[in-house]
Amino acid sequence: MAASALVTYSRMIKLSHSIFALPFALAAGVLAARGVPVPWWKWVLVVLCMVTARSSAMGFNRIVDRSVDAENPRTRGRELPTGQISVGAAWAFTVGSAALFVLFAGLLGRTVLFLSPVALIVVWGYSLTKRFTALCHLFLGLALALAPTAVWIAFTGTWGWVPALMSLAVGTWVAGFDVIYSLQDVDFDQGHGVHSIPAVLGVRGALVVSGLLHVGTLAALAGLPAVIHLGPAYWVGLVVIAAVLAYEHAIVKPSDLSRIDKAFFDLNGYVSLAFLAFVWLG
């Protein structure tokens, strides 16, 4: 029974999608730890903060979107519209995850504790943006872009160009692939007043915007060695990431959107894992 409930809640928050931001957060920790010894328990707390903050954000997203999800053929089978999880239980999960996040953040230090409510406001706030702006994809990018900066602050107590460039890379990367993901709902969004870049610009225009955002991602990653030393392996990784992003855009075409799932999850999972691996090697 407990295992079944765990699977249901994990499915509600798409726990597997943690693969997107978590490797970038850990990569920020790897770079920060070069100058400051970091005990093992801080690494554990970083992972716990990431998981609980994201769980809270996804729970809130499912709650506020439940009526829209119930109308959309693609999402009407989700846990809240089908009653697999009640609204009250979803709220308990969301608030409980937020409380755990604040607790874990507090264990990382006073500065992180004071900033934790700001992080929650941003990650919860994204869920409301699609109701009034097509730039909602950028807000999602901002929410995940907090991860590298948060880890850097937690480990060093400072901020600078390294976390700034990493956050810029994450923000543009996430916004770019979220635009691709939202192509699945372009007709629904246009017919129901849901704001998105595809709903405003159409499929072709949205793909152009997504491509430009990913050019920004590569530019930010290319600028990282200018502010912190990284060896040749990092440049190899950057070429690999560029190739994966290029392939992602090659398989999603205005005339063929059948491979969106592969482009969204598989390929972007490879991007995040490759970044962590090559930062560590570099």
C-alpha cells in the first residue's frame, strides 16, 4: 500500500525529471568545492533541498492546473483529475515538501535559510504565469536556474560569475526545451486561452525561439572557462552538448512532432549528465 502510494506521488511530480536541474546543481558544487572543503553531509542536504523544493513546486503546479489538466486530452489522466490523489492530500504533500525544504536549507546555513522563501515563491510562481504571459517558459527556466546559484551560495557564502553563467545556461536551456515540450498542446492552448510561445508564434516560430535560447545556453557554457579554469575535457563536453542539442532540434520539425518525448526527456537528460561529467573531468 505504501509502495503504491509512493509510486503514485512520484508519478504526480514526475520525479524522474529531477535529472534536468540536479546535475547542474552538483556541477556547481564541484566547482565551488575546488576552493572550499565541503563535508559530505552538505552534499546530501543539497540533494534533499533539490528534491523537496522541486516536489513542492510540482505539487503546487498540479493543484492549480487540475481543471485545465482535466480538459486537456493529453493530461486528463493525471492523478488529480482522475481522483487518484485528492486535492487535500496534494496540498499536504506540497506544503510538507516546502517545510522540509526550508528545514534542509536552514541546516546549510543562515543565508540559505533566509533565501529559501524566495526560492519557493519563484518555483511556485511559475505555475501561474501561463495564465497571463507567453513568457511562462522563461519563468520555468528561472525556477530551475536557481539551482546552481543556490548550491554555490550554500558552499561558499558568496556569488559571482561562475554561478551567474551556470544559471544563465540552465535558464535558457530549460526554457528552450520547455518551448519544444509545449508544442504538444499548441492547439489546446490556442483554444482555451492558455499562454505559451507556440500558442502565440505557432510551431515554426516557437522552434526558432527554442533554437535561439539554446544558442544562448552554449554561449553561457562557452564563457564559463573564462571565469574559472577548466581543462580540455570541458571543451570536449561542450562539443558533445552542442551536438545533442543540434540533434534535438533536428528531430522536431514543424511537419513532424512525433519525437517530442525523445527530444524533451532523453536528449536533455543526456545534456545534464554530460555537463556534470565533463565539468568533473575538466
